[in-house]
Amino acid sequence: MVERLVIKVKNWLDPIAQERLEDMGFFREGPRNGAWTCYCDPSEAQQMAQWLKKRNVSFDISPADGIGELKKYSRLSDMLVDKSGGGPTHCALCGAKDVFCRQWVQGDDADNIDYPSPVRFFMCGKCVRTLMQSHPRLYAPADDVL
């Protein structure tokens, strides 16, 4: 498994800096005013740290817990209508047939898709827009299937 780190921003940022953080993969963790958080690989952490230092943003980098675990956030895989994972024309999440679907890999609690036996299933565009994009857990396209 790949080592994962978590970066947590410690101070309050202006709205433009917050948008830039979101573009970099940060998200608000916890209650309404939770910390800006990002899970990443060590090489990514180094680049992000340089960006944050340039802007005088205080932050902490620590090893990410939850690698290989699926406890912290809810899972779309628990909501599957088709437990077999669906197919290229069958959405496993809503059960729609004869629609284009793409296979997705469910990330663990540290936003990592490289863990033993990751969950994979097919989702149609509607489910991706309505359910996956607003979901706190990472879902990455299964590029090895394309």
C-alpha cells in the first residue's frame, strides 16, 4: 500500500484561498467550521506545503490513519441495487439498464484506492452527478477497465 499523509490547515482563509484549496483537493472535514483537510501522497504533500508556505498559511502534515479502512464515512457500495457490481450498460447503484456506465473504485478512509481488494462497481452519469459528487468518500475511475 502507498503511504498517505494528511494536511490540515490551521488558520482561517479568505474565500479566494478557500476556492484554491478546493481546487487542490482540500475539503472541509467535520462540522460547519471544520479544518481544511487533504489526503495525499508524500510527493504531493511537498508541493502543497510549498504553496501553503508561500501564502503564509499555517498547516500540519501527519501520517493518515484509516488506510485500508472503510469506517469513517458512509459507503455508496452499501446502497448498491445490483450487488454484483453492475456492468458497462447496467448501473449497480440505481439499477438502470441500457445506459452508459463507468466503473469506479471506492477509496478508503484516507482517500486511497490502493488497498487490498478495493470495491469496484459501475455507475451511470445520473448517479455520479447526484450521489457520488456530493459524497465525502473518494471514488476514482477504474482506468484499467477503459
